[in-house]
Amino acid sequence: TLGNIRKTKPGTLRLAVVTTSKYFIPHLLGPFCEQFPDVDIQLNIGNREKTIERMKQGIDDFYVFSHPPQDIDVQSLEFLDNPLVAIAHQDHPLGKRKSISLADLCDEPFLMREKGSGTRYAIEELFKKHDLKPNIKMTIESNEAIKHAVMSKLGITIISAHTLTYGGQSGLIRLPVKELPIDSHWFFLWPTSKRPTLIASAFLKHIETNGRKLLQNELDRSALD
Ligand code: PGA
């Protein structure tokens, strides 16, 4: 039973998550580890492509994606919104405009994530749908480096609002682009074939009962308006 987890050395919870979820996954783990202090955690962070690779190898208990792959036999739990929003430096001229269109963004140098990134995939789909192309000035393999490049006025970007939570928005503004946000969502995935460990079941329960509420509140409170 779950109560027994507290009494015996219960082992390890293995998670493989996409880079954009690293802003909130530790905030899920905090309260979980307080409840189960003997559980060890292995947290692997990679982009969408790398995380899919790990899932194919069946290494971990849970995987986190906003664009889960369709061709692998897994169960999933949708647990959180993942709005993708446009951001600029607070002095950027577009910041003065009340309404901006996606076409307006194409005139600006755009900072784009690397191939294999789920964020990039979602942005490309949106531009394609509107028959537009972003003016990609830099390709950068990190949300953090992209944010710092925006702070340093190298360009604008579309990024998950989660990267702006927990105090991460300094010097940035959100642009009111009509076609945004991209409304995606976060999912926990786990293999159908593998019987969840007791720890994994306890973790899933933690997400469903407290975790998702905690994260959604932080997102609603601190994402830029
Ligand atoms: P990324 O993933 O970190 O690969 O961009 C985010 C996502 O899957 O939406």
C-alpha cells in the first residue's frame, strides 16, 4: 500500500521531461518529496525528440510532453495548460501597440528553438496555418538563452508562458498578438506495458490531487498580461 512507502526504502522515481517543462516539474517534486522523503528522483531533461527516444527505450516511469508522439502505446494524463505567447524587450516599439497580428511578427528578427523542439514544432504549425514565415535570425537550443537574447534586444520570440513563471519575466513584455496564444497542454505519459511501481502510482495521485492545481495557479498568477 502507499503507506508502506514511508516505512521501507522505496526506490526511485524516474522522469524524462521536455526542456520546457523544467520550469514547473521541480515544483511538483517539492511537495511530493516532502510527503515521501525516502524516494530518490532521477530527472532527465531533453528536447522533444530526445525524450521520445528515451520513451521508445522504456527507461523511465513517466514522460512529460506537450505534443505527445502518436505512434507509441502509452497511457496519458492531461494535467496543465501550456500557452505559447509572444514576448519582446520591454522597450520594443511593438509593445506600444494595442493589437498585433502574426504577420507583424514576421517583420521582426525571430529567435527560434532548434529542430526537434516541441515549441518549434508548434510555432511552425501556426505560421504554416496562416501562410506566413517567421524571419529567423537565430536558432538557439535553450529557452533560457532565447529569453536572454530577447532581453538583449536581439529579437522577439514565441515561448511557453511557463518560462515566465516563478519570477522569470524580468525586463520582458508579452505582445498582444491576435493569433496567440497557441493553446497547447501538458501531458504525463507512461507505458501501457509496464506495471507502475508504488512510487509511480503515488506520484500520479499527487499530480491529480494537488500538483496540477498548484502549477495552474502559478501559471495564472505570474504569466505576463
Ligand atoms: P521543447 O518541448 O522543450 O522540446 O520545445 C516543449 C514541447 O514539447 O512543447
